[in-house]
Amino acid sequence: MESFTIRTPASSANIGPGFDVIGLALSLYLELRVTIDRSKKTSEQPLNCRITYEGEGDGDVPLDPSANLITRVALYVLRCHDQRAFPIETHVHIVNPIPLGRGLGSSGAAVVAGVMLGKQVGGLHHLDDRRLFDFCLMIERHPDNVGAALFGGFIGTYLKPLAPEDVARVEIPLSEVLPSPAGGLDTGERPPEPPHGIGHHIKFPWAKEIKAIAIIPNFEVPTAKARAVLPTEYPRQDVTFNMQRIALLPVALGQSPPDPELINLAMQDKLHQQYRQALIPGLGDIVESMSPSTQEGLLGTCLSGAGPTILALATSHFEEIAEKIISRFRKENIDCKWLLLEPAEGVKVIKQA
């Protein structure tokens, strides 16, 4: 019996002015506890894989390996290397504490865990993290989330322009791996591998004093809906506003001791938060009213990913800061929970003896 655990961190994207650029891995982990019984010759499980699940989304997440996002991603990696199914007999037990649809990178963590699952069960040890990043980006086109989950830490990311034929393949590669639910036709042939070097990243320093408070409201904001409220064009002054601040942010968050006023200034945004206020009651008031001058220990606040989670960076008074934001949401009849998190390492594989 072979067994190992894949541990993938949550992440926060769009940090301050870093819309679709800056990501932060957070110390909240999706775990895949995997066992493979290679002594068996046949399996009654579809695609030789049994899935069990506990945690956020229990009862809603599909347990069929042809429908579950994590195993579908793993199958993409496997089929690009002429392996049509999982080894006999594979059991994937998913333990997920990352809230779904709340702006903490649940889908990014699932995609990263899936590519790593494909690598491990397929014995594809020649695939390094840079190549795994290519596979991730063919499925999840947000490099800030998957980059943070894969590489860990506080990172900046960018995408290389893809060829027209790759851009046009909206559903690649899942629709070509399995016909349902992505809607493609499984021809039995090897799917196209990703181009090399789709995305790149750089790690920024992070001051050891800074922690992240995640205030998580009890409702979801689908990423597609959060994208739909954004304009197709922006005023030049708003773009300049963000460019000025994004030049400051990585430096400001790496300085020790942190400068609260500089960080608060550098975390301002005009590209997405103001447009998403209609989807997240109280967001504008929270971001505008919370500052280091009004709250000891606070450095700055921002929307985490597409929301509705609020990320507050702070050096102290964590519970007090969380309770102030929660009380503002309570005025909108919205309940919240909060977590105190730190920057995390990227995805890890832990082998069991």
C-alpha cells in the first residue's frame, strides 16, 4: 500500500491594487490523503478512483472522479502522459477547510492539488513546479491564486500572451479529457499539452510582524458574477492610481518594522473594489473607514479575491479589528467568522512510511 498527503494552501488574490497580479498563500490547507493499492489487478471504481470528502462543501462537492474538479485536473495531467485512468486502486480522501466561493482561492487550491495528484500517482517526477504551473494555467487563468498556492508566499505573477488557438479553447483541457460535465467529446486520444512558460512569478519579501485577518461572511460571490460587474474600460486616472500604489506595495509589506501609513496608502484600489460594493453590503464603508489612524495595529484592508471575504493586515489587536468589521456586516444582517492566518509555503507532498 502506497500512501501520501498533498497539502495545498488557500490564497488571497488582488491584494490592494494588485488586481489579477498579486497573490498571498495563507495558512489554511486543503489536504488530499491518498492511498494506492497496487496489489489489486482490477477495480470496481470508475476510473480506478474512489473519492471521499469532509469539510466545507460536504454534500455538494461531486464524488465521481469524472466530475470532481481535483480528479479531473489530475486526469488531464495523466492523459497528457498516455495514462488513461488512475492506478488500481486509488482512494482520494479530501479534507477541505477552505470556504467555497468566498475569495480564499478554493478553486485555485483544488487545481494545484489536482496537478500535483496527477504527477504523484502517475510517477511523473520530471514535471517541476514551473511545468506544473503551465498545467494549472490551462484550467485556472488566475495566476495570482494558483501561483500563490503552488509556490507559496507573497508573489507577483504575469501571463505570457497565448496563441490565438489556445485562447479560443475556452474549456480546455477538461472538455477533451472527459465529456461530462464540461461538454466535450472524449475521443480516447491524448489531449494537447500546455505551451511552455505560460506564466511567471516572483516572490516578494514579507515582514515577519504582519499577519492576515480573514473576515468571512456567510454568503458566496461567484467569480463570474464578480467579474461581470467590472467595466470593460477604465479612466486613465484610475489606472494610474493603481500603478502608483502597486509600485509601493511589495516594498511596503517587506519592510520591518512595517510603516502603517505607507501600507494603508499602498493598499488602495480603484479597479475592482468600488464596482463590487453592490455585491458585498458594507464593503465600501469598511475599506474607507478602517485605517491605522482609527485602529491600533491595523495596516490596511482589502477585498480578498472576488470576495466577499475581507482581508485585514495587522501587527496586533487582531480580535478587536475582526470584531469591528464583523459588527459592520452585522448591520446588514450578515453573519461572519474570522481566522488569523499567516503567509504559507506552497503545495507539499508528505510521504507516509
